Amino acid sequence: MAELSVILAVLSPAMTAILVVLGIVVLIVLLLLAQFFSLWLQAYMSRAGVSLGELIGMRLRKVDMRTIVLSKIRAIRAGIEITTVEMENHYLSGGRVPNVVTALIAANRAAIELTWKTATAIDLAGRDILEAVKTSVNPRVIDCPGADPVRGIDKVDAVAKDGIRLLAKARVTVRANIARLVGGATEDTVIARVGQAIVSGIGSTNSYKEVLENPDYISRKALDAGLDAGTAFEILSIDIADISVAGVEREANVGAKLQAEQADADRRRFQAEAEKRRALAVAREQEMKAVVQENQAKVVLAQAEVPLAIAESFRSGNLGIMDYYRMKNIQADTTMRDSIAKPEQQGPAGVEPPTEPKR
């Protein structure tokens, strides 16, 4: 007994130290397990199938355990089978697991075909998959054109064949197309295409009155153009919300206003045409004066050649001196007869009539 008591006395400090160390280790293990136990128990009671080993692995991989466990519980309770590994992979890829799970649940309730692979691809592409599902369930209305406070443009400006400018605003009802959400064009493309269709439709009408009387012609033509091709949306309807004549939105009588403007435009056009004709006439008159001056110059040149011809006739012997005198006498007689045949000009009292200059 004495030897046993000596042995116990020697081992007592060592055993105490060992027991203390073991107690600390057990306490640390219990504290660590306590962090996982509540989540494991919650998953177990929800039949989510998440083990303690998977929770510890998530902790080591720096994955938010609570996000994964709660998302899987929601998916399982909604009848959607998604493995824990798939959720972890999407989380580590930078995806939003709760958002994707919510979108899958909403799509499942709305009988929309949406797989986990497609949903995660859309989420990683930067699109809001939950918003897309909501838009697919509840179609959204887009104003065309969109509000632009910088440029101050809130209507589409188009011109009919009669030259009248029209301002139109449309409301486009769209539904998200899940299959084309990845790689599909955004709302801006839809708004641009609808605006182009409105401009084309108004431009093809003969008169602005046709558009004002039948605005649904524009919307029908826009719908038939297949504007949603290649976009992430499906256009359900295009409605012309407002259409008016540019510059006369506040006029009570649009027709009278346009007629007055047309009459004023016609007046300015006729004045321009008359001024054009007057300018052409003035130019023609100046051309004729130039032609007259040119012909007179030719006459003067021809008259200057007469003395030369007479001198040449003298030198060649074809004209004698008596022939020349007879010609001069004939010219003098002709001038005298002309002066006698002309009536005497009556001038004002005390003023002699002008005499004909001597030649």
C-alpha cells in the first residue's frame, strides 16, 4: 500500500496535466462542433441532406455555410433538387446563390422551364435572373423613347410625306425571354428598334391626317417587323400613347394652323419663283443688249469698209470720178426727200423744234 501511494503521489501531477489538456481539447472540439451543430440540425430536420463533414469542408473552403444551407433548405422545401456541391461551386464562382434559388422557385411556381445550369449561367453573365423571371411572369412596360433629361427628348420625331412633322410616344409591353437572356440585346435595342419602326411607319403615310386618324396602323406595322429578334425580350404589344403635330400641341384648331402655315409657305415659294423668273428676265435682257451692241459693232465695221472699197475701186479703175459725184448727188437727193417727207416737229411755245444733225 505504501508503494501504491508513492506511485500515485508521483503520477498525480502528470495525470492532472493530461486530464486538463484533454479537457481543453474536448472543450475546443465541442465549441467547434457547436458552430456547425445548429446548421446541421436545421438541415437535418428539413431533410436537406447536409452532413457535418460538408459543413466542415465549407468552413475550410471559406464558403458561407449559412447561405448554402438556407438556400438548399428553401430549394428542397420547394421541390427543387440541387446538390450542395453545385451550390458551393456557384458560390465560389462569384454567383449569387440565394438569388438563383429564389428565381428557380419563382419559375417553378409559374411553370417556366428553367434549369440550374441556365440560371447560374445567366447570373454569372451579370444579368439579374430573379428580375428576368419576374418580368417573364409580370410583363413590363417600356416607354419609347426613354426619358432623356440631358437632351430633353421624350417623343419620336417623324415626318409624313406631306412634310408635316409628328411627335409620337409609344409604350412597349415586353416579357423576358429566358432562352435568349444570355447574349440577347437589352432594352436600349428594343427602344431603338421601336423608334425606328415608328419613324418608318409615319414616313410611309401620304398625309399626317392618316396617322392621327389611325395611330394603330403604326403599332401594327411595328409588331409585324419582328423587332424582338435577337433580344432578351418578347414584345407583346406596342401602343401609341401620344401623337401630335410638332409645334401646334397647344392650338385648338390644328387644321387651321397648318393651313395658315401652308399658305404662308406657298406664298414664300411663289415669291421665290417670281423672283427667279424676274432674275432670268433681267439676265436675258442684258444678254440681248449685249447681242445688239455686238451687231452694231459689226455694222460699224462694215461701214468702215465702204470708203476702203471706194478707194480700191478708184485704184482698180472700176469707179470713175463722175460716177462718184453722181452717187453723192443721189445720196444728197435722198436725204433731202427724207427731210421733206418727215412731219414738222411741234415744240413748246418759244422753243424751236430741234433740227436734224448734219450728216
